[in-house]
Amino acid sequence: MGRKKEEAQGPPHPPRGYVLAVGGANGEYTLTPSSPYREGGKHQVRSHPLYGGSGMNYAAKLMGYGIPTIPILAAGDDALGGEIRAELLRIAAQAGLPRPVSDWVGASHFLVPKARTPRSTIVVAGGRRTIFKETVALEDRGDFLRHVDRALEALEARGIVDRVKAVMIGHLQADEPNGDGPQAPGPCTKRIVDYFHARQVPIFANFGDSQLRRGHEAWRPVLEKLEVFQLNADELVRFYGPGLELDAIVQDEMVRRSKYCVVTMDKFGALCVGAPERMNGLIVAWSSKPHKVVDTTGAGDAFLSGVVSYAYEVPEELQRRQGILRPMARGRLWAEFTCQHLGGASETPDAAKLRAFESTLPNGYADPNAVDEAHAKTILRILTTAFNREVSRPPPEA
């Protein structure tokens, strides 16, 4: 099967509402060595000051595409937080987004009071990333939950809540386990999910390490309320079944608690399983093998942002049986575009730029397609073997 062009050509005008993007925000200092990276060695590097974090990546991608996006970020009211705010205001102005977006980002309550915005250093070399990251510094662990509550109250006061059409939740360090019980979900994520699930707003989540460490049993009541739950293959194994093989986990009914569970597999593409009322078997979106991969930072965030962009444009699509097919095609395109550049938020393409990029991709790779139960087992076994070889591959020699 050959590749089909995108059918959705850009966000509707006038906008049909807002996307709420909740997650981290940080400075990213990306280093690219001029010679193969070797731990303990000395390297000449080029440095690239960028911005990232799941919430920042979601907001930047969707805003740049032209979707009015309301971010709730774990960014402090310090100089770096001010830079992140200024970057989002620039993207919103360039995209011509409605004034409520810039009013929200520019408001005094946008940044977390008395918090220090974290920074990350990322070494990109040999097709791999090495990440050194800080944790957002809060005066009290409950500060971000209170920030979320204030944000929800402000959204209600501004009349925005009832126009939120999708919610995205990324890594929230404030949800890190802290003795609040082995079966307790993270309080910040749970608050947002419960709030919008009660309003029948579709919720899309891509957890980070702090949330994943609580384990899948703690998140059971939350996962059942998600439209799409996305992880990469390594996260899936750590979250659902340490010591188990990838294919055994994917075939277990526990991963079908969300309506769709999408597993991104780096250069191999992505796969999806879902609740029985939405799909049978497996959906596979093979990588298009673009001509170059510069940096995979933020590719997972871009994938989920692409899925949400399609759901925003065509809201009935995900309600159909196998309705994740076209959103996954969009997600793959956005992720592969992101991999052509350093950082997850440095490039914020509109629909025209994405179509131009799509035209450069090789023809002949398959659109995402549904695979029946019988063939799914064989494909999963092959992907598991390939994944295991990839994660055990030694770093390149100097």
C-alpha cells in the first residue's frame, strides 16, 4: 500500500475551541560534539540554547500549526520562565491565534510563584541522546497542584473551560511518588483528568518518569478515562511489566484500559492497541525512514500533538472503529518532522510547511494499517526482537 497525502489541511477557521496542554517546561542546552561522543573524553561541541519539556513542546507545536492552545506549565516566575513565556507569545502572534491565548500566557498567574524553572543538558551524538535534567524547584510539593487549581478557576472565570475540545497531559514532576500510598495516582494528573472527564472532554496523556514510577495499578482508574495513552517501548516495559517481553505486554488486556494505547518505537514507527469496542488486533504505523534524523528529542510529544491536531480538526474520527488510523498518520508526520531539527520546540511548522516536508518523504511506505489477531502476534515478535537488539546496541566507538 502506498502513502496517501494528508486529508486534513489545517485547523478550522474560525477556531472551534481550545486545546489545553499541561506539562513540564524547561530550558534545554543541547550539545552536538564534532567527534563521536565518548564518556570520560574531551569533545569540541556546538551549543544550542533551546526550550523544551512536554507541556512546552505540545503548546509550541499546536500553536505553530494554528490551533488555539492554553498551556498550564511547570515553569517558575524566574528569568527562564519569562523567556518561555516570551517564546510562546511569539509563536502565538506569528500564528495569528485569537487574543485569549496571548492574554492567558501573558497573565500574572501563568508562571508558578516562587518556583525555579529547570534546565536540561542534552548531548546529541551517534543517533542517540544523553540527557542530564533538573527537577522543577518548588517551595512545597503541593505548589503545582495549587497552581493547577488556580488555573482551572481562571479558565472558568474567562469562559474558556466550556470551549476546551481536548486536553493533553505530559510529564509532571510534581506527581513523583512521595509516600502517598502505593496505589495512589499522581494528584496533579488525577485532578485534571477527573475535572475534564466529568465534562466529557477527550484526554490524551503521555506520562513521564515521575508518573510511571507509581506503576500501572496505581493509575488504573485514570487510564480508563483516557482517549489515548501514549508511551515509548521502553516506558511500556517499565510501566506494565519489568522483566516481560514487549510483545507479551502489548497482547495483555491490561494495556487496553484506555480507549487507545499508542506505543512509539523510535526508528521503527509506532503501534496501537485499543479497547475492544474501538478495535481488534493491532494497528501499525511503520517509520517512513526520512532522509536524515538529527535529534529525536521531543518526537514523542510531537507524535501525540499530531494525533490531537487531527482530533481537533475532525472530532468524530476517534469515535469510529479503528478511528486512530488517520490521527496516527498525522502523528508520525509531526514526529518525523521534529526529528529533522534539534530540540522538541525549536520548529513550529504550519500546515503548508508540513505538507512540503511530507512531499520529501520516500514513496512506498505503508499508511498505518490494521492487522488481525493472527498476524499481530508475528509482527509483535519481530518488533520485540528488533527493539531488544536496538536497546542493547553499544554506543559508537570514538
